[in-house]
Amino acid sequence: MNRRKFLHTGLWSSIPLMSLSLPPSQTMSGVLPQLSADSLSLEEITLSQLESRLDSGELNSVQLVAAYLLRISEIDDKIVGLHAIIELNPEAVHIATSLDEERKNGKKRGPLHGIPVLIKDNIDTADFMHTTAGSLALSDNIARKDAYIIQKLREAGAIILGKTNLSEWANFRSTRSSSGWSSRGGQTLNPYLLDRSPGGSSSGSGAAVAANLCAIAIGTETNGSIACPAAVNGIVGIKPTVGLWSRSGIIPISHTQDTAGPMARTVKDAALLLSLLAGFDDEDEATQKMLEREAINYTDFCSDTRLDGVKIGVEKKYLQVHEGVDALMQEALDTMRMLGAQIIEVEVLKMMDDLWAEETIVLETEFKEGINKYLNQCSSAIKSLQDVISYNQRHEREVMPYFKQEILESAAKRGDLLASEYEIALNKLVNSARIALDSVIDHHGLSAIIGPSNNPAWCIDLINGDFFGSYASYALPAVAGYPHITVPMGFVGPLPMGLTMLGKAWSEGELIRVAYTYEQATHHRRPPSYMHKM
């Protein structure tokens, strides 16, 4: 359904408008359609603040959904045109009404009860929304079953408000793609400077959280697709250890590296979502280790005000590259020293420079196997990778007006998972990354290794594609399947910069502790100004 048509007909016709009133502290003229997008104070609101207002009765979930939909209409669709949202949930108001009734009857499912969430459009939802990875080829795909993490979201009482735009096929279509562009959703913009990239591939989720179109969103990452958009949109992103969150029901690239993860404006909000969606899923072998692990409330790590005795590694490679980023890094190091941490220079992340060829083999081989399996079972008429390629060729004007599909074509030529080329590349890639990170972290007794997430956001260039720059602190933990967290580090001009903190497998708690303490000492996050140019 067209977003504007839904907002002006479906939303307002589905809400009993005269029964909706603002809290006594607010004033309004007329009925809810005249409500300004900020009337319910959504700007920079946290999950705990939303929960408190819902618990007190100052606000109900129908009002909250309506306010977010109005804000999306004004900021994402009309005034700014961010293109962060690819589709809205036509059942959102109905679901909110049901959850309000539960609350009235004394049932509260948890801290997300009645709170809207946006999710990336490569995650299955068994409802009226499509799951397309931004591809016109899958525009008829309605999932038959919720992804595991969506099941857990619904059980927690969250409202799936809509799906976010992304780099088509999660940036796995062309070697010179533009992050945030999809043939179905168009080009997502960066809310800080509208001609700049929103990062990829979870660009819509990053831009939506930054623009306060939601309090929390879900992205996915294979290599940098949570960290990069979190950094350039000035928000927090957590890429968990592979296996902490299930991947079943997510359009795949790599079963070795893929994971979904939370994106939020604060570390504590991201930690809460991380906790709620973790768990064992018998449809994802990588989650087997969750059977051996006790459930963790990661918000328990959001309490420290000091880092006394904590050892932090900093990658030497990233200390003298860009003068603006260098200055922010020095400030970050000074802050951590002031908080009591010991800073140790290390050299480990640069080894990723020698592993790109192996990663290409692994990702293309696993993508071919995974996407064929996914498509064969989905409701779309497209049933294989070759079907996707053929569809794109037949609809080249709409699907490939700026760049082509050479990655898809290269993946189609790969062998299967038993091919010796794949097995050799996989062993070298994963073992090298894990051994390198484990040895450096263990040798120095590090709680985290830090570095700039990436360069400041580059100009959107649909012809030449992305310029990611010199930094990629997230790359080595991505291929190792290890966690990292990105937090705001400050600004270069009007552009946000992110600081990535990475660690060993299952070290999310310690990374969150470091990230939260740094965040509380600096408070670098600030809302976007939607500048058109510098």
C-alpha cells in the first residue's frame, strides 16, 4: 500500500478519533489529525520514558502509534523525504488497541508492551507486510511465518510499526552500489546532511532511529551493516555474537557472519532489546550454544560510572588517518583514561586487509546456497537466485538504473558448500580472525578494542557508488562472528562519527559496560537538523 495513501486514509479512518485525547498536560484544537508530530514529545524519548508514560496512563499505545505515524508522514514522507520507511503495518492501530485492552485488564507483557518498533525489510513478518530485501523481484513475497526474533518481539508486546528501507539485497548486489538505495524503496537520506550517505545496509533503520521515527529498530549485519549506519546516523548499534539472536526467517547472505541486532539512541535501550530477543531456536544451529548459557539482562551492565582497572586496546592503524576523526579519537582516549581505563596500543584489525579475497568466496558461496533455500520456500513467484537475476534483466530500467548485479551473477557461478575453494577460504578466514582477536585480547587482558567505525558520511553517488574510506573497525569481528557495539563519538562538521568497541565471543556484557560508561561521560548524541548542504 502506498505510504501516503495509508497515512491519509487508512490510519485516520481506522482510529476512533473522538475517543482519542491527549494527556491533560497537552492542548490541542480539533481532533488528532491536526496533532503536530512532536505533540507527544517523541523527540529523543527513551524506552523507559515511554514505558513510564504508558504505565501511568498519561499515554496509551493507540495514541503512541498514531503520533509516530504522523511523524513518519511529516518527516519521512512529506517535509524531508528520508525514504527510511519502505512499508507501514496496516494492522498497527488494531494491535495497539488490543495491547491497550490487555494493559487495562492488568496484563503487561514486559517493558516493550505497546511500544512500536521498526524492522529492516529483510526480516519475515507473517502479516500483511511484504519481505523483499528492497528488491522489486520479491515485491509479491508475503512471509508465511514470523522470523524467530519477530515471534519474540510480538510475545514481548511490541508493535511492528513497519519495515525500513535498506541497501537492496543488504548491499550484496553490486560492487559499486549506493548504500540505502533499493529499487523498491528508493534512496534513503542521511538526516544530518541530506546529500550524504545513510550508511548501509541497515540504512533505513539507522535513519529512522536518528530522526525519532521510532525509539528502537532492528538492523542486520554481515560486515558493517549495523555499525556503519549507526555511526553515520549518530546512534547506537549492537552486532551480537553470531548465535545470540536467531537468523531463521531472515533473508540470508552468510550463515557464518549474518546476524540481526538492535539499533537505538541509547546504549541502555539497545541493551534491553538485545536481552529480550536472545535465545535458542531449533531452526538455527548457531543458537545451539544458547542452551548452555543463562539468560542475561544486558541492562544490568548499564550502571557503572567508572572504568577503573579496565584495559582498552586501540588499533594503531586508525590513530593518524583523518584529522577530524583523529581529534575525536584522542578525545575518546582521554575520556577513557579520565574514567580510569588503561589504554594499550595494539595491531590486529589491519590483518583484515589480507582476508578480503577469502571473504568474497565465503559470502558468495553461502549466499547462493542460502538464498536458493529461502526463495524455494517463500511465497514469491521467484524461486531461485537465477530467477532473481533473470527478473532484474527483464526489468533493467526499474531495477538497475544506476548500477548492475555483478555480485549476484558472480555468486550464481560459485560451487556448493562442499567445494574445496570454499572450505579452504572459510577455514583461513574464520580461524585467522578468531585467533588474531583472541590472542591480542587475552595477551593484554583487554575488555575491548576500539577504533573509529568508519569515515564521516560520504556524498550519495548513484553513478560511482559508495566511498567507505579508510576505517573498518567492525570488519574483523564480523568475519570472526564476534560482537561489537557502536556509540556516538562526536561530530566532524555536521556529520556524526561512531566509535566501535569489539571483543571476544559472548562478551556483549563487558562491551555494553564500556560503551554505557563512555556514553554517560560524553553524551555526544544529538538529534539531526536535516541540512540540505554544508
